Amino acid sequence: MRLLALIAVILTGGLIIFQTGAFPDFGDANAPANTYLSTYYLEHGQADTHAPNIVTSVLADYRGYDTMFETTVVFAAGLACFFLLRRKKVPGGEPRIYRHMPTGITLRIADGGKLPAEDSEVFRRLDTEFVPQQLIIKNTCRIVIPFIQIFALYVIAHGHYSPGGGFQGGVLLAASIILYAISHDLRRAIRRFSEKTAALMGSLGVLIYAGTGALCLLMGANFLNYKALAPLLGVDAVMARSHGILIVEIGVAFAVMAMIIWIYYNLSSAGKHDEGL
Amino acid sequence: MTDLLPLMAAKYNYWIYTILMMTGLYAMIAKNNLVKKIIGMNIFQTAIILFYVSIAYKTGGTLPIIMEGGHGGGHGAINAADYINPLPHTLMLTAIVVSVATMGVALALAIKVYRQYGTLEEDDINHQIRTQAGQ
Amino acid sequence: MIPIDLAILTLVTISGIGALAIKDLLGAAIVFSAYSFLMCLAWAIMGAVDVAFTEAAVGAGVSTIFCVAAVFHTTRRTKD
């Protein structure tokens, strides 16, 4: 198998290397990829959409149809993880471990024993793996997480003018919740941002994207042609395209954030939503 | 050999992308462990992204964020050769996010396989399937 | 004088092969995170700031967490 793989790989690689002579040089401004369509985007992008960052205007405006289905792929991947891994919660069955917070004593309660209240501050439930007292990690994360979220909102809203946009901002928002789930525990994170919220938010994101396109259709223009939204938003056609990009980016951020968090919940607890990393 | 060296110097990005892509392909075919195969798949994907990003590069060009030329009056003031090509960047940006979502699905499948067979090694799984079919 | 992008691309190749050669899946996940981060640097040098930003958030952050989570629920051991 290894020999066969090696032969196949060397053959394929050799063919590609053999053909590199036909490719343009590295950094060639007159290469075919750099001359036809992208010239139009660079020269007219800002005048058309009022977004200096051409990557954003191409992503959400000129090629918005493409991006809509990329968002749908992320949504479908989240659903696929849910269907593959999620298991129904069986009541009881396994022993649970609690820590008495004032004294630091750890208690193991066997199956069938009396359990403290779920949101009790005196008894805190621990994972069955060894969990040390992580005061510094918890407090550091508590301070850092709001700043990550504000930066993520800035990245989404400022995507017209600087690198960033819905995908990056959504991933950063998801990373802040994942950081909370790792530094505290998975159950607290799920109490803050539940599975149902994730599912609804993901669907809402895709709905915002597709709905903006459908609204353009209702206003008498092509699908995702934001110019048609100008009378609704009360601005001229160029600014309507700029605002349309922002609306669509918010939808992308919703979908990406919710789906990455949902995939993390399912992967880190192997579908039980009980004990995470 | 004498004309190969300048060729390599002018097109080294293609060499490196080929090496990375073939590393990923070899791992996908020959590695025995499923997680290693998934990592190989991701290396393959990043190699393709490297290819797209490197063909977008222009020597002396700056980032594709327009600095001047205002609203409506920017025609002719913007020279496209001064800016790096934004189109491949756009295509690859979405590809990265989709790659992490597909990686999540692949790892979910790996967990599912481990739950069923108790191993991630491909030959062990094949062996178990064969013995179950023989009974 | 070696150009900086060539140096980083060499490191990318080394860490990519290292991630596949290492005989421990948790180690492989961490080396793969380093691979993603170096790749992000290479793209930033090539001028693709948006792509580099996404890769820094996604490749070096979230996909490593996914890998670690999967390894946590399966096994660290591997034969190759």
C-alpha cells in the first residue's frame, strides 16, 4: 500500500512539476488570473459599493450568490454533526462528582443518591476526570472574553474598511464561547448559549442572507441585487449596496458563530452535552 | 540543470504547493490512522489555498484596500496593477471556513467509528468487519 | 539573504511533514496548529490579509480545538 501510494504521489507530483513551466511567474502582474475580471473589481469596486476593502465587496456583493451557499454548507455541516453524534440523555446511570465550594471537599455521589440543586453555588458539579481548582484561569478568561466579543463585533461592522467581515467575526464570537466552555465547564456554557439557541441562530443567519436576496427579488430586481433596497433604507443606490453588504455579513456571522459552537458542543462531549474538555 | 535553477527561482511557489499537496495526498492514501488521514486532507486543502493566494500576488502591489479615489469620482485614478488581485482571496476565504466545518464532520465520523469498533486504525477496522462477516 | 517568504514556506513544509510523522495524535494536533499559524504568516506576507486573518482564527484556533476534542474522546495512540 505504501509503495503504491508513493508511486502514485511521485507520478502526480512529477506531472504537476513538469507543467510548472507553463504557469506564469510568481508575482507577475500580467498573469491571466490578474488581468480580466479582477481589474474591473479593483477599478470600480469602491465607486459601486462604497467599500474600500474590495475583498468584502466581492464576497458579499458581486459574488453574493456563491457566499450564500458557502454559508449553507457551514449550516449543513453543523446539522450533520448533530445527527451523527447527539445521544439522548439517560437520567442517572453514572456517578456524579460535586465540590463543596466553601471547604474545597470533593464528594462522589453514586447512582440513586440525593443530588444538590442544578444551579447551587455551594455545591458545584465537576467533570469525572480530575479537575484542579483553576482560579487564575477562570478569572483571566472572565476578563478577556468581553474584549474578544467586542473585537468580534468591530470586525463584523468594520469589514468594509479593514480586513474582516462576517466569517472572521463569527469565528471570533464562537471562540469566545468555546473559551468560556473550556475555562469553566460545558454545562455552564450550555446554560448561557443553549443548543436550541444555536440551532435557531444558525437558521436565522441563513434566513437573513436568503431573505435579503428574496427581498431584492420582491422589490423588482435580481436576487441579491441590493440596489433595489434603496427606497426601503432611504439612501441612494451606492449606499444601499454598502448597507446590503453589512446586513448579509451579519447573517453570515450568526450562522458561522452558531454552527461552530454547536459542532464544538457535539464533538467535545461526544454527543452527550454533559462533560466537555 | 542550468535552465532548471532560474525556473525554480521564478516559480518556487508552485514547487512548495506541489510538495505540500503530495504530502497530504500520501497521508490520505497510506496512513493507517483516521485522524492522520483527516490532518492529511486539511494539508491538501491548505496547499490548494496556497496555490490560489500565490497566483494572486503581484510584485510591488499593495493590499486590495483602496486608499483614495472617492465615492463616484474614482474612475481612472485607481490603477489595478498597484493592488493585489482580490478575487482569489475571496474564493479562498470562504473555503477556509467550509474546511473547518467539514473537518468537524470528519472528526464526528471518526468518533462514531471509534465508538463502534474501539480503534482508529484502518487495518484493525477492516479485520473486525471481515471476521464479523465470516461468522 | 534568504527571502522571508521562502524561509517561512520551508518551515511550513517541515511542520506539515512533522504533523504527519509524529506518533502521538495530541502532538500531531498541536504541530498541525503550528503549521496553520505559519501558513497564516505566509499568506499575510503574500498580501492576503483577509485570508490570513481567517486562517489565524479558524486554522490555528478552532480546528485545533476540534482535533483535541476528537482525540480526547477516542485515543492518543497510533501505529504510524
